[in-house]
Amino acid sequence: MIGHIKQCEALKVEHPSAKDAVMKVLIGEEQGWTDHVMRVIELEKGGFSPKHTHLWPHINYVLEGEGNLFLEGKENPIESGSYIYVPSNELHQFSNRGESTLKFICIVPKEGHK
């Protein structure tokens, strides 16, 4: 299976604690990956994901932009090329601190995709 991100629908992150965030599903169950989902999250300038925890870990890779990741009780700077492992039950939040869109890959087990 080969695709392009231009073909993926941008789904607004519908959470009261998120701002200017969209998600694009690249690979998941529909494409044959039955255990995990690979997504690209885009946070516009000033945007952020909700501060939250969950039962599953996830991995991330920053494609473009600059931001902060609240993890382990503190703000951590991230930028293009940063990679991240977020353990299960760890409070975390991504936020854009740059002038352009912050884009990152997020891979979660299928139960973590909503």
C-alpha cells in the first residue's frame, strides 16, 4: 500500500481542551495494520492538544515546526527531527510555539485511536 498525505482527510480534534488541532490517519485497520494506527497531527500557530493521560504508550516523530511537549511534569522543547516515547499513564500535551504549523507522526495501538 502506498499513499500520500494529500489524500488524507484532516479531522478536527474535537476536544474542549484542544485548540487548532487536526489529525490525518495515514495507516490503520482499513489499510491492513490491525494492531496500530499511524497518524499525523497538525497544530496551527498557538494550537495545542489536550493535556491528558491514557492506558497505552505512543511514539512520535516531529516532521516540521517547533513546539513544547509537557511530559514528566515539565515543558520540553521539540522541533523537526525530535522523537518521543510517551509511556502509559503519563500526563502529556503537545503545543505549538513556532510561527508555522507543528506537524508530527503519532503511532498508537488501535485502542488509542479515537
